[in-house]
Amino acid sequence: MALVRETSSLCARRLEKQDGWRTLLAQALADRTGSGRPPTLAESVRAAATLDCLNIALEHWSADTAAADRGTLVDQAFAALAGPTT
């Protein structure tokens, strides 16, 4: 993660690949409706947010060797996205 973050060409390639993943994930969300339509704005936003939660969790994991395991960090990232619990 550090190498990718610190190397502009690797960082650019990662973003390029993830843009493709975002498109595929958004389409997978749209396909769940069975309508055969392209993704809605909301589905595209959910796909992007999903990838950002994953990326941020992995950044925290790689930056802090005492951090929780990756799965726990991903769960925490999604919980933070959902908002505060009251």
C-alpha cells in the first residue's frame, strides 16, 4: 500500500483499475433489479463508496501494524459510512 501510495504511476494505475471495478460493481447492483437497465446515480454512488471504504480501511491497516485486522477495519469503515449510532 505504501509503495502504491508513494509511486505516482502505481497510484494512477490503481485508480484506473478501480474505476473499472466501480463500473462493474454499479452494474452488478443494477442487475439485481432484473430490469436490464444501466446503473442509477444511487447505484454508482454506492459502488464508489464501497471501494472508498475498502481503500481507507486498507490504508489504515497498512499504516498501523497494531490496527485491527483488515476485515474488522472494513466493517468499521462501512459502519462509519452508515453514520453515528444513537
